[in-house]
Amino acid sequence: MKRHRVIIQPSAESNINEAYEWIAARDEMAAIRWYNRLMELILALDIFPERAPLAPESKSLHREIREIFHGRRQYKYRILFTVTENEIHVLHVRHGARLVLGETEITDE
């Protein structure tokens, strides 16, 4: 079973920190649970990341960007990532209500 190295890009780290702070301002324990489960999900991408569907952005940006979802209700977030031969690049973690990614938001290398 092939494993990939999971790399969380600075943009995704920033997204995660902002989301955590927003959730924590409302419910500290919910923020901790959200963060721990998010990191488990991200790190689990190391095995068979292709199981995740292509994100809508893939077609317009002409690159293979995949997405998985984490959370529910107001805490639902999209995890957007690319897959190379040996690495997973987590590009963004965006609230589910946000618009799709634009070309200027993609930096994974």
C-alpha cells in the first residue's frame, strides 16, 4: 500500500487557524473536537487520496484538485488538495459556504 507525504500549505494552515479561532469564540470544546477530527482526516489522506472526488474548481483551473468535507452545519469545511506521485498538498480548508477557488489562490509548490 503506497503512502503519500501530507504537506499542509501555509494558506491551509492560515485557513485552519482562522476557523479554529472562529469556532472557539463560540464553543471552545467544539473547536478542539473540530480541529482534532480535521487533522485526523487530513493525515488519513496519505493512503489512497484518489478516493476523494474532483473539486468543481478542477475543470476551470485545468488541474486536478480534489476535495473532502469535514464537519457539519455551520462547522462544515471543504479540504482542497492536490495529489502528486509521492505527496498530498493541502491547499485550502474553506468554509462550505464560501465561493470556489480562484486561480490566484492556488499555490502548492
